Amino acid sequence: MQQILEAVGAERLTSRDWENLPVPGSYRALTIRKDETGIFEGLPTAERDPRRSLHLDDVPVPELGPGEALVVVMASSINYNTVWSSIFEPVPTFEFLTRYGRTSELGRRHDLPYHVLGSDLAGVVLRVGPGVHRWRPGDRVVAHCLSVELEDPAGHDDAMLDPEQRIWGFETNFGGLADLALVKANQLMPKPAHLTWEEAASPGLVLSTAYRQLVSHNGADMKQGDKVLIWGACGGLGSYATQLALNGGADPVCVVSSPEKADLCRAMGAEMVIDRAAEGFEFWRDGTTPNRKEWRRLGSAIRDLTGGDDPDIVFEHPGRDTFPASVYVARRGGTIVTCASTSGYDHYFDNRYLWMHLKRIVGSHFANYQEAWRANELMRRGKVYPTLSKTFPLDEAATAAHEVLQNRHQGKLGILCLAPEPGMGIEDEEFRARHAAKISIFGTVGA
Ligand code: NAP
């Protein structure tokens, strides 16, 4: 690995030089283990501790197949899917690997007694498999997390509809929380040159998801002037939804749970912010009875901020706790767009408010390559910026995952893999200097 690290730091190496670097036999990787999937049995979600289930192991380098790339990972990030994998909820991810293993010989490589996690990376291509022409060893890249086979016609209009669609590093093995990663070449995108490795690695999954969910015609198809209610506006998804709303001429109404997070929303440029903790909203009475009075109180709080308007779009992901209120507060003809159910997937809502007021609920999941590419272009052009608040070394990734599970983080938490320290990897200092104020909103390099 030392030789590879030196190559990353060296100037003007050709792709031939990169091809001549030896591929190591094994690499460091953050894993969960198949024989430990029962360790949290009987424990509630909040008490399942990722620090017990996540391991830093040395694992063999997987064989490179056609259409794939082996990437040197300089940095990655914690996504909530790493948290789900580490607490074996809602199901152990080994089920996905076993299913993938049944599909083909290449799929079989993924079905192992360990699962290398991670759905983001920034790094350098080390090798490409047969049939890869667009990318070459030495290219500086980020990877989005959509893995598709595209052998079925169903995926050829929108790759998210491919029946063999998987999230890399969650439903496949060999993810990005490691020193090397195996991806399909059509997951690769150019690394934004003005960002550090850890900044570049942090937005991929959440920015692309928020882009499809909010901006794409496959999601809510947001328009200028739309009022957008954004739950968790300082979290992974929400910090990008807020930026996309502001960029697109919409008006975000940001919901967060502390004064510090409310300040961050204002620093991003949002003027309408609700502190749900200070308001003490209780959308459920005793956890089981819907509390309509509280839905109305949320609706009034939104109208107080907007001057009387209800949200055209509700950006949903907390799920069971907030969903009934989200359906209630959306305007007549409005859209509730959902990509998750963090607080529980058995949703309730009062259907009268949906059908009588002609609202729509739209399901959204990650993004196709074009949507991910467009989102990455926004990042490359400085139109959106990373929301990285803290960076951990790979051997402390489990602590970072625990912070996310406990909702003690802001924006994104970065992980240094092969990058020896924060702040490395910037190629375009001049462009960075022009965008420095925005890049530093959530934190400073190495904070
Ligand atoms: P995150 O960084 O933890 O942010 C979520 C935010 O939501 C939290 O910071 C919190 O903000 C708010 N929140 C959490 N529980 C809540 C509740 N019960 N009521 C109201 N607000 C609540 O996580 P994320 O990366 O944004 O991901 C959020 C969810 O989306 C996860 O379940 C994740 O698995 C899922 N996801 C799905 C996709 C997809 O493609 N389908 C992609 C990305 C993420 P405050 O405390 O400040 O309010």
C-alpha cells in the first residue's frame, strides 16, 4: 500500500505507471461478520451499538471482473445504511449478498462470511477490468452507489428500475470503508478538484438521493417558488435538500432539533427554520394514537413562516414519527416524497387529507447514473458544497457510526482510509478559495 500511497502523492504519473503498480493481496476493510448477526437480538434499535459489530479486518482483494474497477480509497463517509448494516436492521445484509451470489459467477464473489461496508468513496483508479474504456488507472474519482446489471429491458429507461439494482457497499460486498474498493465502472465520476479527499467522499450517496427525490422528474420535480418542508435539514440528506431547494429558487422550511442546527440552516441561506425540539411536537400520543392537534400545530408553525402557504413538497425520511403530519401539512395538490423510514416503516396517515386534497405520495430511492452525475456536476462547479462536520480515521469508523445512530452528528461524518491526514487531495486551490466560505459552513478541514 505504501507504494500506492506514494503514487497518489506523485505528480504526473501516467496511466501506464499506475498499471505497473502491484495490486496488494489483501487490504484493510470495515466489516460485519455473518456469525455475529444475532448479537443484538432482543435489544431495541437505540441500544444496538455499532462499536460491537463493526471490525477493521484484513481481507483478500477480490478478483476484478469485466466492466469493473478496483479503486484506491483515500476517503469515505458514514451513511445511515452503514448504521443499518451494523445493527442488523431491518434485516442482516448478508441476505442481500446471498441473493446476489445466486445470480452469476461474478455475483458469487460477494457472498462471503464478512461484508465490507461503505457506499461512498473518493480515490484513484488502480485497475480496470475488460471492456472499460472511459476510465483509466490513475484517474481521480468519486463513486456513486448504484450497482446495476442492465440485462433486463426494465432498467433501460431509468436504471433504478433494473430488477438487479443494488446499493453498492450495502447490498453488495467490497464497499468504500476500506483501503480498496470494487465498483462497476459506471459508478465512477470525476472527483471535484477543489475538494479534499474527505470532502469529496462525503456527499455522494445523500446528495444524489436528495437530487432525485427533490429535483428530478422521477421525484418531486421541484419548481422555482415551491415551498419545501425539509425534515432533518442539517442531516445527511436534509443538508443537501436545503442547498438544492435554495439553488433551484425554492423556499425551504427547515426542521431541525437544536438551536445550533437552526443556525447552520441559516448559514446555508434558509430563512424559515423550525426547531422541533423547542416546539415539542408529539405527533403520536403514547406512541400509538395519532395526535391530530399536533399536525395542525405544525401546519400553523409553517404558515406563520411562509405567510400563510402550505408546503408544495414535503421531503420525508423520518417515517413513522412524522409521516402522518407530513401528509396533513402538504398543500392541496402537493407532493410528499419519501425515501426512508428511520423511525419505523409501518406508516399511518389519514387518507382523507390525501384524496380529498389531491395530494401525491411519491417513493424515491437513490438515483440513476445521470441523476448522480448531475448532482456531482453541481458539486464540481461549486453550486453545492460539502456538509462535512467531522472526520475520523478508518479504525474509528465504528465510533462515527455510533454518533450517527445517536443523532449526535451534523451534516456528514467523513472517514480517512488511505489518506494519512485530513486536508489532502486538493488540486484546484484557486477555485477552492472562491468557495471557501461555503465549504467551511459545517466545519473546517480536519475539525
Ligand atoms: P441523518 O444524517 O441521521 O439525518 C436525518 C435527520 O433526520 C436527523 O439529523 C434528524 O434531524 C432527523 N430525524 C431523525 N429522526 C427523526 C424523527 N423521528 N423525527 C423528525 N426528524 C428526525 O440521516 P440521513 O443520511 O439523512 O438519512 C436519513 C434516512 O434516509 C435514513 O433512514 C437512511 O437510511 C435513509 N436514506 C435512504 C436513501 C435511499 O436511497 N432510499 C438514501 C439516503 C438515506 P433533527 O434531529 O435535527 O431534526
